[in-house]
Amino acid sequence: MESKENKNAETIKEIHRVLDKLRPYLNSEGGDIQFVDFEDGIVYVRMLGACVGCGSIDYTLKEGIEALLVEYVPEVIEVRNVENLDEEEEI
């Protein structure tokens, strides 16, 4: 039987694979995405570069990133953008 920790590690690897496939699109628009955490089915990311303050960020996050992660990583139920998160701050 696979432990919860091992299952979580596999899920995070899959999340990174999907984000890596999305990254070139975001980079082409001057933006980027950083994985922050995965907890209770929620992926926490930080949008970077031109994505910060962009009027389309909510659409990109929900209709693009979240839709793909939910489709390709069954454990994911939602994606949330974390703004101004300090290194020491916990989610």
C-alpha cells in the first residue's frame, strides 16, 4: 500500500510536469509561474512577471492552468494564486 507521503510526492511531480508544459506559453507573454505548495487538493502557485497585475490573470489561472491540472492530475481540485508570500510564511 502506497503511503500518503509517496502519493503526494507523485502528485507534485505530475503538477510540475503540467506546469512545465504551460511555462513556454506564459514566458512568450512575459510571465511565468512558480509552484508553491499542494495541500488538500489545492495547488498554490505564484504568478510572476507580466502575469502580475494582468487583467487576464483570473482567466489564465482558472480557465487555463486550473483546467489543465484538474484534467491531467486527478488529485487536483483547484488552483490558487498566492501573492506576496514571504519565504517563512506558511499557507
